[in-house]
Amino acid sequence: MARREKNAVIAAIIYIGIMAVGMITQHFIFHYNYTDPNMAKVLIYFEIIMAIFTFIVYTRMKVTILSQKVRFTKWLIPFIIIILTTVIMLVTTGDFSSRTSLIFTIFIMTIFVGFSEELMFRGILLNVLLEKRTAKFAILFSSALFALLHSVNVLGGASLIATIIQLFATFLFGLVFSCLAVLMKNIIPLMIYHCLWDFSLLPQSITHANIGWISSIAILVELIVVIPLFIYTVKKFKHAK
């Protein structure tokens, strides 16, 4: 593995380590469980640290994906529909009249989540691997580390079964979004999607928004498109080189 690749992998591991410390802190010191929206009161500070760390790595490694022109791809259409439906259902069925301070904290936190997770795994790690590796390897490896990030949720009070399910879901999500990142040459749309998606789901026990069914549809869509999207992306990248 080249030095530049090692640096990107080490940065991703450090990022995961910071998240692990955040989970331990919110669960064992402040006694919040992973499913408790109040964990955002603690995790927001770790997310800020992770966002700053990721941006420093991005600038020092001279990755340029944020400045590239977005190339629209038809594979993005189902996800545009999903996130628009999610936001509409959140606004029309959610109750934002109570605990507004906590909801606002969650919103700010998810901005940092969407920014730093996409920049680290689809911006830095994926693109550094693509410099020397095949698209197949880069997509699979970056998606595996992205899934590994969510394994630390067990340290925050998530059950082992729930964590295993989330590992599968986030690996699937990582595969799809890595392919979209390769095709679009830019991750800003993915950052926006990631932020809105997390903000819709995390405070659900507070807002009581009717969006649970959308999560099932989103996973189903990802399962349907992941293999043809992966094959298409690998071939497209190979022909472009």
C-alpha cells in the first residue's frame, strides 16, 4: 500500500476512534443510550472535532473533489425522490413544537455528520484509493471502513443485534454512495442527502414523523440498484482511465 493510501486509511481509523470515544462518553459518563436523541448534546462536540479533523486531512492531502463540477447521473434520481419524500413527510407529519432546542442541536449535529462522514469516506479515502487501485477495490474497501465506523455504536448502548443490522445497512449505503461519488465526481449532493436523512431519523421519537416506512423503501431501493450500479460504475471508471 502506497504512503498516500496509508495516510488516508490511518485518517479514517483515527476518525473512527474519535467516534468511539464520543460513544463511550455519551453512554458511560452522561448515561445516554444510542437511541436517545439527547445523545446529540454530547456527540455534537465530537462531530465538530471530527469535521475539523477531516477538513484538515482533506486540505493537507490536496484532494479536490469538493471543487469539481457535479456530473448528474440518472442513478441519483431514485434517491432524490426518497429524500424529497422524507423531507415532505417530516415537515407535514412531524411535531416540532416541543423540545425545539434539542431538535435544533440534532440538526446542527447532522450537518457536521453529513459533511465529515462523506468527506472522509467518499471524499478522501475513496478518491485516494482510486488514484492507484481499481474502482471495485476502492468502493468495497471504503464502504467496509464506513460500515466499521458504525460498529462503535455498540459502545454507545446500541444492542449487538441492532449494531449488526446497522453494519449491513451502512455497508450497503456506502456501496451505493461510493458509486454515486465516482459517477458525479463531487460529494456535495451526498452530504446534503446524508444530513437530511439523519436529521429526519434521529429525532423521530420527538417529532413522531411518519417516516419509518420510507427507511424500508430506501433499503429496498438500495438492494435493487446496488449490483447494477456497482457493475456500471466499475466499467465506467475503467473506460474513463
